[in-house]
Amino acid sequence: MQVLDTTFKGKRMYIAWGLRGPELTRGAEPPATVAARAALQAVAGHGEGPRNPEAFIANQSGVAITVYRLLTEARSGDAVFFLCDSQAVVDWLVTALEVQDAD
């Protein structure tokens, strides 16, 4: 799992993502998604007053809009998590974020 330490519109933030489980509950999330959330919190937890915005992305058309909206609304130091409906959505998200060498 990768946690991005990035800058968007002059704000430094941390970004991670994962796949949803069979139900949209945290208890049903796959181990890799649980690990991604934990890694994000570990990396971003040192800032004072960060928020943890999260968005569910269901399909490709939602990726660009959701990424732009969430990153625009985020504050410096925030830990942003994207919960994706499928591996295809993860792939589109990685492309939208322009991640290089993503696992």
C-alpha cells in the first residue's frame, strides 16, 4: 500500500485508497483496505488539527470529479482516503492522481 505525500493547490496532504468490501461497512473491508487506512493515519497523524475526508467512488465518471472536489476542499495536513468500488476504479484513480510506480 502506498500513502502519497503530495501538494495540491499549495496545500500539503496525504492520500491513500482501497477497495470496498462486499458491504459498505468498515467491518467488511478487505485487509489491504484496512492496512491502507492504518498507513494513512500513521503517516498523517503527526499534524495538528488534520481532518480525514473520505469519498466513495463507484465508477470511472466519478473519479475525476470526486478527486478534484475532495482535494480542493481539503486543508493542508489532511489525510484523504478514497474508497473504490472495484479494481477498475482504483486503476482510474491512480491514473487521475498521476501516480508513478503504483503497486
